Amino acid sequence: MPAAQATARHRAERRARERSLTRMAILEAARRVAAREGAANLSLRGVAAEAGFAPAALYGYFANKNALLVALAADDLTALAHALRDARGDGRPSLAAAARAALALLENTESFAAVPSALSARAGAGDAERLFNGRLIAALRALSETAGISDRSREDQADIVLLAASLTGLAVLLRSGRLGALGFSDADMIAALDRRFAPGR
């Protein structure tokens, strides 16, 4: 390879690395602002200040607040998939272990509370939403594997989506203190989910 091409490739790789590191710094700043002020109150100006950038600099990475929230939630879906896989400590599937891991993360993650309003009505519109959808599928697969629920048939896949929706709703109730007000604990709900969704039910 000629020296000029090698130099150009090296520069392009360096720019890509720098762009990736800047994007990660912006997302970490957004996560801190969301934890402090709530994801619904997130603003590009606030995130830019937290990250030490001019507000206009963020538009090179995220078109608007919704794109930033979707990207943040996509990252959090990756963390959820890892947490679900880590819940299989002994290697055996366990719906209860999957549910505990999911609730722990869902209850305390700001992006999951705010992302529904940030998602487009047209699923998959834009790069951020395609990334989100891919990571959602990965998290659902991790839930399937950890809970021991097959994902081979359409009916099995529907069960996984229903379980995920149940866990998301439970996280909202836990987060708001409503589950306790209704007289239930997360352990009660996990046992009920296990009865309804565990393999061999």
C-alpha cells in the first residue's frame, strides 16, 4: 500500500476512534444529567454543559433530544442483556433470576422511563431507532435464554415479549412506589410470573 493511502487510512481510523470516544462521553454526560434531573428533563444544552462541549457540537452526534434518549436507551439495553446473561450464574435457566436482574436494572434506569415518548411512531425510522431495535432484540434473546423460554415459535416469541412487557410495567410500579401501595412486593410478582411463564407450566 502506498504511503499516502496508509496515512489517509490511519487518519480516518483516528477520526473514527475520536468520534466514538466523543459520542461515549456525550452519552455518559447524558446519563449523569438524567440520573440527577430525570430523563424527561434532559436537554441537549444541559448535556453539552455536563460534557464540556458547546451545545452546537452535540448536533454533530445527535439530531435532537429524542435521538439522544434513544441512543442512551440502546446502550442501556446492552447493559440489560449483559445483566440477564450474568444472572445465569450456575448456567441453568431461571425465570426468577432473569426477572430479578431485569427489575433491578429497569427500576433504576432513567432512559427506559423516558424512551417511549422519544421513539418514532414509525418503528425503525432512522439509525438511532434501528440500533435501539437491534439491541431490544438482543435483550429479548437474553431474557429468553436466561428464563429458559424457547424463542423458536411465534407463540414462544409472544411469551417473551409479554414477559418483557410485564417486567417493564412492574419496574414502573416499583419505581413509583405503587406496587407496595397495591399490597404486593416484587418477590410476589416474580413468583406469579414464574407460575405463568416458566417452561413446563
